[in-house]
Amino acid sequence: MPSKTSLRTLPENAELDFGQSDESGRLLPLEEDQLFHEINLLRVEGFYFCLDPKAAAKRRDRQTFIEKLKQAGSIVEQPITIEPHPTYGYPSVLAYKLLQAIMKKLTDYGYPAPEHVSFSKRELMELCGHASFGGWQSQNLFRAAMQLNSTKVWCSFFDKGNKDWQVITFYIVDSCLFSGRGEKIQQCVFHLHPAIIKSLNSRYSFCLNFTRMIGLEPIGAALFKRLFFHFSNLYSKNPSPDISFTKDYAAICRTWLGDIKPERYKSLIVSNQLGRHMQALKQCGLIRSWEIRKNADKTGFNLSFWPGSSFFEDYHQFYAPHQQPPMLVRKTQDEQTIQRPMELVAYFYRRLYQTDTVDEAIFSNKETAFAAALLENHSFEDLQAWVDFALAEARRTGFDIRSFGGIRQYAAAFEARRAQERQHHEREMAQVSERRERQLQDRYQQFYRSELLRLRQAMGAEALAALEEQVRQGLGDEANGIGARFLIRVRVDQILVQHHQVPSFEQWQQQNPG
């Protein structure tokens, strides 16, 4: 299916709907729609994705590129290696769109960015530019997701927190979960590599206008992001409307656009390759103009770009403030309705088949709906225990449990077991509480006796004898009876406790919580 705005079907002079215009024809600012993009990924994208679908289909082997990086004040050459999965192939156009959708959803979640991103079918359709989402689109989406999940990257990765470069190996998507009906995906969850999330939360990112970019083809979107980033860096150092950016054409093809094949002639660059994308960038206002010139040694071309009015608007509105979006309720809703139910179903199948991953499985809508219903009344941990109990009982009784719904029949037995466990736990806790109470009482009595001994010693023998005599006179006839000595001691102790405010048991507990 074509994207929302398919430039392939339009002549180069067609007017594209990138926003509303005023009476003079000037594009009015679009609705604010932030996209935070991690900067390491911006570099990696140009090598990781092949934005020529025909060329991508032919790539099956590991690809190694050389990129020039500024490290410790000097330019160094570092290898970047992309190893695609032999089954799913080299990441291409739809995988590129999917990654942009993931970054947009992370932006909507706000800071701190979580490691999990959840989507409904409708969200994916909109963010990936599909008007509908049938079986073959689901198959393509699944393949694109598995490309993000199974394409290995070796590269230099800047750690903003430590302010140093590290060579790391990673998959952009560490794991993914899917649910649907047949081959039609309804929901999915992606777990991103921790290094990407850490970098985002360290603010190693830049902010741009997603609304302006959403209607562009992947090559146009890649050019949009790169140019916006470079324009912004130049403008932040020299806030002049006359800034421009120039780069070698072959390097743009190699490092920005997935190593697409450079054209030999200027006319073909315009007509066959970049012309319609530059027209789209002019119409969305990112660039005012662009130019192709022979390079100094006449062996290739340089491309020069001048920013348009939309760049300056977006720079001041998005990039310069770099405002963090608020944490939206959407994150919690996605966790409750999509992520956690699918994680519970995934837990069941990992335990059932004794495997570490279920990335290539697609759960049924019935299973995830059942899991969501259970999570409304039970904690995730309790349901994990239910799954473990059901599988253990199935193995013990020889029952061939095949789907998540099979745990239903063990609900009563599990609740009975949990009731017994709760009773046992309550008895144990009561016993523990009793033991703790006795221990505290013993400790308090030791404290109480030592305090009285200290107070008696501090009074001295003469003052203590006088106090005892005072108490004896106050007792009257009781002072001559059996046990009078004990009674006098008790009354003296009470006077000392009251006068010196020796804490009660409850007060002592508050003062000694440990």
C-alpha cells in the first residue's frame, strides 16, 4: 500500500499537503508534534538501512563501512558493521518507518524513556503511513520488526554520561512480542536495547517536527533529519539566515541513505534519484534551495543546501528549547492493555517450551484478551505463579496443555493452593510477630532495669535511703506487713521513672524502630 503521501505517484511540480497556507501562500506553522531522536541512531541509520528496496533484497552478507568520527578533537576512521539475518534480510524501507514510529512513541511516553514500546494496529498504520493493514501488510511489518530484532550492529557508540566512545555490539530491538488473528497483527511490544534508552535518558538526542516529516518517503525523511540536525548545529554557532550546508554527494549516498548507488550525471541525480525528495523538502519548508556542483577534483559532486522558513520555526520551537514532553497517561495504558498481557502470554510459552525467546511467535487475540482480563484482578507475579502451577499440574497428570487458555481449568486448584499457602503464611507471620514481641519485651526489660540501676546509683545511698523512708511513711500500716520491702522498692522505682521520664514500652519502640 502507498504511504499517506506517495511522492512516487506525483509529478515533481505537484503541490503536497504539508500544512495550511495563509493568503500570501506562506506555510503556516504545523501543529506541534515533537520527535526526540537519539543521535547515535541517527549515525547508524545511514548504514543500517538500505533505502533502495531492490538493492536491499540482494544484500544477505555482513556489510562493513568506514565512518569518520570526531573523537578527542581529531577525526578518526572507525568501522561500522551491519550483519543481517539470513532469513529476514537487510533492513529496508518499512523497517526504517517502523524505527521512526518507535522513536515517536518513546517521545510521546516522555522522560524517563522506558525500554518497552507498545503499539496497537491503528497506531502502527498511522505512524508507518498505511491507509489499511491487511494480511500482507502484517507479514511485511513482521518481517521489518524481525529485521530490527535480528540485524547485528558493531559500531562506536558515544556515551554522554561518561563522555567517551565505546565499541558495542547490539540489536536495535532486543526482543518483540506480537498478537493477532491469523497473519494479521493487532498489537505488538518492542524492547529496545538498553544502550539506546540510556542515551535517550542522558539527553543525547535532538528534537524535530515529526508532523513535517511524516508525509515524506524514507529517503526524504532521512535527508530531512540529517539536514535539520546539521542546520541546527550550524545555526546554534552562527544564528544567521544565510547559513548553508555542503556535503559530498557520494558520501550522502553512502553514509546517509544506506549506501544507495550514486548516479554518474547531474541530470540523473535530479530526475531519477533525489529531485522529488528535494522538491518535497522545499514544499515542507525545510530547505529554501539546493544545488549540485562538481567537486574540486572534478571526479564527483557536492550538494549544497540552504534552510527554509520552516527550519527556523522548528529550530526555535523544538530544537533550541529541547523541551521534554510530559509523561503521558498513554504509557500506563499501553502497559496495562498491551505490554503486560503479552508479557504474561510470552511467559507461559517460554515456560511451556523451556525457551529463552518467543520473538518469532504471534499470540492469538483470544490469549492476550484473556491475559488482560486476568490482570484486572490479579498481580502479574500471582499470575506467573498460576502459570507455573498449571504447567506443573499438567505435567504431573499427563495433560497436553497447548495454549495460554489451558490454565483456566487449574483456577480452582490454584486458588485452593494459594488459600492454604496464605493460611500457612499467616500462621508463620503470627508466630514471627509473637516471637518479635517477646524479644522486644525482653530488650525493653533489660533497658528498664539498667535505667533504674543507673538512676539509683546516681542518687547515692543517702538520698536513696531518704526517699525509701518517705515512701515507708506514706504506706502507713502497710509498711510493717509481709512484703513491705518489695512494695517500697516498687514505689521508689515508680517515682524515679516518673521523675526522670523513663520511656514506656511504646515510647521506647518508637525511639528504637530497629
